[in-house]
Amino acid sequence: MEVIYGLIPGMILLGLVAVGVLFWAARSGQFDDMEGEASRILMDEDITSDPSEQNGRDENS
């Protein structure tokens, strides 16, 4: 039962740290552009027009 006297302040401290990190992330702009990063992974910018380059083979070999 004595262990609860250490656990309760520890959990309160851990909760305050988590709330502090959440507020820090919100103030530093971590949640500003949620849609931009989600759609950026869908855009393929390294498509080449030559099919031999896409397969990684050289035409001369």
C-alpha cells in the first residue's frame, strides 16, 4: 500500500509532461498541415519515360 504514495505523484508528473509535450507540439506547428503530408506520399515524382530505366537495366547490356 505504501507504493501508491510514490505512484500517484509519478503519474501526475507523467501526465503533466504529456500535456506539456502536446501543447509544445501544437504551438510549434506540428499539426498545421495534416492533409499536405498525407497526400504527398501518393504523388510519384520519379517516374521516367524510358521503360529500360524503370527496370534498372541498360539497353547496351
